Amino acid sequence: MNRIPKGCRNVGGSLAEAMTQSRVAVLGTLTQYGYRPLWPSGLQLSEVVWDRLAPHFRNRLLGLNSPFGEPCVLRGDLTLAAVAHLATHYAPHERPLRLCYADRVYRIPGPSDTELEQFQVGAELLGWEGTGADIEVLSLLLRALGRAGITAPTLVLGDVTIFSVVFDGVDPHLARALTAALQEDSYAAYYDMLGHHPLTPEKRRLLEEFPRLKGKPDQVFPKAADLLGSDRPTEALRSIVRSLGHLGFEDLLQVDLALFRELGYYSGPVFEVYLSNRGRALGGGGRYDGLLSRYGLVGQALGFALDLEALAKASGIRRNTPVPIMLWGRECEPEEALRLGEKLLSRGARVEMSWHDVQAFSRELARLRGYTWWIDASRRTVSQVGAVGDIPLDLWMEETFPC
């Protein structure tokens, strides 16, 4: 019996096809806007990544030694690879650097998960200065999702700098514990801790209401201003919401001021993206200027990563696949059959060649593979898989691929 390690999978069939199409849709959108593809190393040196990740995330990395005796981890985060690429290959005057990628990451499963590997597709905008980059990345994220067939996603926006305002004056140990509870969506633990610590009435009211500051922007921001005593803490977030609204994305936006991304290196606006019916997030990202400084770089950085498998399962693009054809070329010259295949491809078909000696076996394979049409290249006839009767190839092409 052929086996693979627990927590790992080989992905094939229609899901692999949908993932490929989703990958092409997202990366195609990004490369049109100057994002350069990156294929990062599958191994990362432990000494390079260890101090740049939060402790709870480090504990999920898979350690090993390379054949050269170097302590390493399997790549657990693609953003670190992108920043390392910037640090080692680009001088300050060559920045900002726009990168995009689609690859696996490896992490020890959490309590509600069983898988070691995840397929991600994403982008990073590194080393920029000034305004506009937040809107660029978020608008491209939404455009890429639309191109991948996600027509009505929900983009949930937050800002981790608000936490410093909310927890100002709170005992540091309590603040860390409350933040961890929010990060784990453990609201029962959050409110239980609040009930066991002395706080001023104003601070208690703020901390009790803080996790509830989520929903439509026009409803959340007035409540936040009342609790925080000013619009200033939400100024950056309100600016992002306003710009995305002007670009036509207003109906896709939600705000969650208690949103706290997992990795621990975010330093400004953060976000998660869901299907319209929410559920598990397709992915997310945010601003992580502080990570650049850990590599000795000055500047701002912003990026996102999506779960490629979840995106493919939710995507509608696989309903628009080309006409699937098996082309049997055994009884004619190979070049003649391949030229016909190229002609069909140019018309928008998807073609698999068949060279089996026995026609009946080729037809049966077409049925097993789920093809709609089977073509005999030598006789130039077409038959629908599973049906009786042939159609002249030229007549079928006129009807199937009208000019």
C-alpha cells in the first residue's frame, strides 16, 4: 500500500484543476500591477526565523537539520521569505518591491486541525513610503477574488494600534492575557478575566464593549469614538474604508476593531477575508513595518495570503472550463493529430491526446475521465461520450465554436 505522512495529502483531479485556475486568476491579477513571482526555499534557517515570530507561532514550526548540519524549519511563513529576499537582493534605491507567490507552508496542526501543510497564494508590497499602498493591496485582493469567481466576499478590517489605546493603563499581564483571548476567539475567557480584576468604571466599560465593536463601518466608528473619547485612534482605518468605498467596494466592507492577526508581527491595519456567509476565513494580512526593522530595513510593508484550496472550493471559475475533448490519433500520422489538437486548443477547447491501439479502450478512458467529446482524428468525426452516432468534425466545430 502506498502511503503518505499523516497530515499531508496529494491533491489531484478536479480540485487540483480548480486550484490551478484560482492560482492563475490571483497571480495574473497581481502581475498585471507589477508584482513579481517568488519561489521561496522550502527550508528556512532556524536562526533567521526564530526571533522574528511570536512564541505561539514558533511552537508550530517543524524543525529538522539539513544534510549540511544546519538547524532549519520547514517553511512556515511566506512573508518571512519575501522580506529576506528583499534584504539580500535589493538596494534601498530599488524599493519598493512587489512580490507574489503560490506555494505550500508547513505548520504543526492546531487543536481543531489535522493537516501539516497548507497551500497559499498571496502578495507582499515591501519597503514603500507614503500613502496609497494599503488601498493598492486591498483593492487588488478584492479584484483578484472577483477574477477567481468570488463575487461577494466580505473584507473585515481592523487596526492593531487600537489595542495600545484600549489597554492603556491596564496591568501588562492582564493586557497580554486579554489580547491572547481575543486572538483565540475565546470570549468566555476574556470576560471571565475582566470579572476578576479591579478596573475603573470607564476602563471596564471600554474593555467590555471593545470585542463588540464590529459590523458595518458607519455603525462601528461612532460607537468607537464615544468609547475611546476621540476619532483619532480609528483615523487610519476610516481613511481606508473611505477610499475602498470610492473604488466601489463599500458593500463588501466590515470593521472589527478587536481583530488581531495570528503571527504577532503586525503593526497597523489588519484584515481578514471571508465568503459572504463568513465561516472560516479564506485568509488575510496586514501592515508589518516592524518585521522589516528586524531585518535591518527601513520602510513600510503590507501583504496578504489566501488559503488556495479553500479559494478553489469556493470559486465559480471551474464552471467555465473549456470544452473537454479526448482526441484519438492512433490511425493517422502523429503530426496530423497534433495539428488538429492545436486547432482545437486555439478555439478554446481542452484536449487530451490518446494513442491507444484499440478505439474502444480510448472511448472508455474518455468516459472514465469525464470528457464530453471523443474525436477520431483519422476519420475526422466527433461523438459525444456515452452516446451513439458520429458528427462530421467540421460541422461540429462550426456549431461548438462559432466565430
